[in-house]
Amino acid sequence: MCGGAWCSQVELKVVELAPGAVLHPWALQWQRCQQLGQADSEPLPPSALADHAMLAFQLKTQAVCLWGWDLPALLPDVAALPPLQLLPQLVEDVAAALRHAQQQLAAAEEALEGAGEHACSAAAAAAARAVRWALKRCLRAAAELCFAGGSRAAGQPEQEQEQQRQLYWSRDLWWCVHAAAECHPQLTEQLMAGLRQYVDLAAACSIQPLGSSGSNGSSGSSGASDGAAPQLRRLQQQLVAVEQGAKAAAELAAQLDGLFLQQMLTEEPGWLTHHRDSSWPSGSGPASSSGSSGNGGNGGWWQRLRVRTWAATSGDSMEASLLGAPPPPVAAAVAGPVLTLDWQQPEAQQQAAAVIAAMLAAAGGMADGSILNTAASSSELPLPPQPVLLKGAAAHWPAVQRWSLAHLAAGGLEGRARLAPSLHFPFTEPRLAAVLAEQQGAAALPSCLARMSAAEFSARMQRGNPCGLPPLVYGRTAAGFGGAAGAAAGTAGIAGEGQEYLYFQAELPPGLLADCDLASPPFVLPWGSPGGGSMWQSQAARVWVGPQGAISPTHYDLSQSFLTQIRGRKRMLFWSPDELPYLYTYPDTHLLRRRSRVNMHAPQAGRFPLFARAAAREALLEPGDVIFFPSRWAHYTESLDFSISVTCRFAGVGAE
């Protein structure tokens, strides 16, 4: 027994650890320890099974080592946290199963009308199996909902709740229903009904053909027909039961999906809206121009004309008047700087090549071994994948010499702005953001996107709002914006609760791309080596423009990345993949996927106790600096000044 549940199944698994497998190096290390008569190897880091979360969970929570390498004992404690597998795609999966069931039901009814007993029986059984699968999916997803967060009993510590949920984890449907009903009592009746229907439909999966005593599917004697009548009624009843089960599965899936989304929204950290520009006096803001008359706000020609006229006459003064504020202090522990190399030194360039080559090799993106061999010759000891700051690597770029906000605006650069009610600009997963915006309005989102030009971005971020532009999503509504309702709200003093901030991004057009030397080292590898390769870009080069104090909250990406600082200064903090559990990152299935739950400016030790173990590496970027960092390295970024940066993302290396 475990947590009150009887063990109903024992599995024996044999896993081959072939060269190249994620656990192969660790198995070799254990083998060497055994040969030398040493104790077992060190515990595995969380990153060792980053792409095998379910296998790690099953090993850590359910496996017992009978002989050899005690892998369950060496897995980190975080492996015991159940991954979400069913909830993110539950509605789609159930809908697909029910579509198949509906097709089979239609075939069964058609066969029944035509006295095709065998075909009717087979189609009805297929429909029942599909509905049972959908019900089973819902019941297991309901138990998974307990692990998704947001279901804690009042006054019960989070750690105790997590331990309780782990005890209830099971693939047995009765225990799934039991655990889900404890977390969500309002679902108890539906869950029990779904379990009963799942059990009852088992008989429908093995319906005997009519006239099985000898009928060949054609109409026989009246005696045979009389004998088939009870069986016919039973078949019709089971077809009705299949339809009822399908309806129950669809309703339960929709309810579970709604609770899943609701939990995501209630867990959205409120600190995302706390960092604001305190220098604004009361009653002012990006959309509080007293000279506005309601002609703008719809992106019409009059608004565009005002923006273009203002941009043409402002020149370099537009940067001096931008909204912004110094970023608040960061409370995260910093272990030291990232690897920092002076690009002007040839030895430093070779060392940088070794680090970047190791990074790409670890990602499996090498076309052949030439880069590794070249990089390895430049250093006696191989360097592990890590961020590397290349001081002055882009100092020769024309972009560093000539780009300014006025230059980008005058060039007619078009792109998108990320809007937020604070100087924090978190990414939001597009599909879930669309659902939330439809349910609660765009202003409920932590951030959202709007298409605009660099000139309009500049105008919207000016103190005093010289063009009289109304807010797009967030911020106060000044009199004259939003019609009579907006004017009444402004008079009542209830429309000034928030402000609207913007961060601009755009793919580089050819004219601006020519100012960035992306065809030379460090963007081409290996440097000066025959048989080398250029890195595959997984995303086109982009320019990012933000005010002082703009913050990209802690998150990690799935590609290798270059960031080149063009104007202003930026500070970045990095955490290795092994420290991701200490950052409490949201999963890919969340609205704030791959973002950290922890407020770096005021961590809650009681809620996030493991964060105290995290130690960041720091990088300070100035104009002309380049930083290259691997995938899955979490990073926090803040603009110390008005900032312009260029980013490139790479997926691997190909031969030139």
C-alpha cells in the first residue's frame, strides 16, 4: 500500500542507454565508480532528464532498484513533481475521440435500419470504446488538476499539500476520482457519474451480434426474429448509453479546461504591475494630454499625420523626453560575472569559439565534428556551455555609430510594441492570451501586442503626450477619449488607476540589416577554419527598443541566442538549466510559459523556499558588446538607460 492505495500492477522496464542517450554519460560515470570500488556517482542534476519529465517522475515515485545503478535514488527531488500531460490538450483530445464515436454511432444506426446486425454490433462497440477512452481521459485529467496548483486547502502549507498530492497520484481511475473530488468538491457528482458510465460502457464494447445462435445477418425465420428481439432492445439501450457517455465526457472536459485556465490566471503574479515610473505627477500620464480632442485613438490619418509631423521636428530630443525610471534593486543572489572576454585579444576570440562550439554541440546542432575539433585545440580544458560576454565585438558596426530613436523613426521602421501596465514586459502565450482577452478583455492580460511604427512608439512614450494619443489597452482615459463614458469616468476620478508602457520590436529590414555585421565572427563559426560553417538562424534578426527601467522578467528560451547592445546599457542575470527548479518556472502549457514565478525584487521565501539556492551570473552590456547564451539558461534583463539592442537566435550549424 502507498498512501492508502493498493498496488494493482507491477511493471518491469528495460531501458537501453545507447551512446548519445541523455543518461549515457551518467551511466558511464557510475560504471567507472563501480570499477574503482568507489561509492555511487553524484546525484543527477535536474537538466539530465529535462526532456523526459514523465519517465523521471515514474522512476522517482514508483520504481525500486533491484540491481545495478540505483537511478531512482540519484534523481533530484524535483523529479517527484508530476508533469502535466493531459490537461493542456484535453478538450482537443476528447473532441477527436467523440467525433470518431459519433461516426460509429451513425454507422450503427444505419446498419440497424438495414438489418445489418454484424455491422451494427461492430460499429456500436467501436463507439463505446471511443467514449470510454474519452471518459478515462477526463478522469485522469481531473486528478492531474490537483497537481496544476490553485487547489490548496485553506491554511494548509504548500509543501504539505504537494506531498499529499503525490500520495494520491495513480493511474487507477477510482483513486483519480477520489483525489480530484478532494481538491474540487464541486466536481464530485460529475466525476462519480463519469466513473459509473465508464464501467457500464464496458459491456457495450463486446456486444454480441444479433442472431448469434446461427443467423448470418439476413432475415431468417420468425422464431429467430423473436429470439433477437430482446437483444435488439439491449443494443438500442446501449447505443443510448454511448450517446449519454459522450455528452458527459464533453461536458466534463469543458469544465476541467475552464478550471485549468482559471488556475493559471489566479496564479499570475501581481508583482508584474508593481514597477512604475514614480516620477509622474498625479493626473499626468501617457494619455493625459489636455489638448486632446478625440480625433486620434483609432489609428486614422489625422493621428498618423500628427505623429509624423512631431517625429520630423523632434530629432534627438525625443530620447531625452521618454518615460522611464531606474529599475528597482534585485534581491537575487549573484555568484559572480559571466565569462567575459576582450574581443580585441586573439586568445579571447579562440576561447569564445570553444565556448560557443561546445554550446552548439550540446544542443545537437553540429553538422560534423570539425567545429568541435577546431574549438578544442584552442583550450587545454573544454569549457562547458555557458553565457559568454564579448566586450567590443560589435564596436565596428555602423549601427553602433549611427542608430538612435530619431534615426529609426525617420526611416519609417514598422514593427510591434508590447504593451503593459508597468515597466515589466512579460511574454504571454498567444493562444491562452486570446482566450483570456475574449473572457475578460485585453486589459486583464499581463501584456499584449499592437502593431505600430517606431515613430508612434516614440510619441506614445513621451512625457506630456505631445501628440495627444489615447491609450490602446491600459492606462487612464482622459476627458475626450472614449466618448461620454470616458469623460464621466475621468470626472469621477476613477480612470487614473494605471498607466500604459511600451517596448518596441521589429525584424530588421535590409537597410538596417546592412548596418549589422552578422556575416563575421562571432556570428560565423569556426573562425578562420577550413570546413567551417555558418549558424542556422531560427529567428530573423530583430531590433528591440525600450525605455529606462524596462524589464524582461526571468524566463528561458529554447534557442541559442546572441544579443548585441547598440545604445544604452543593459544588465542581465543568468541561471543554468540545473537551477530552473529553484526559479519555479511556469510550464510550456501556461499563459506565462517558461517565466519564473519569483519576483526578483522581493522574493517570497515562504512561498518559494528553493529560490535561496539559486545563484545568478551577471553581465553588464555597453554599446558594442555582444553576449551569447545557450538555450534553457534562464535570464532576467533590465535596461539601465534608454536601450537599443539587436538579437539573433540560432538552432545549429551547417556547412558553408
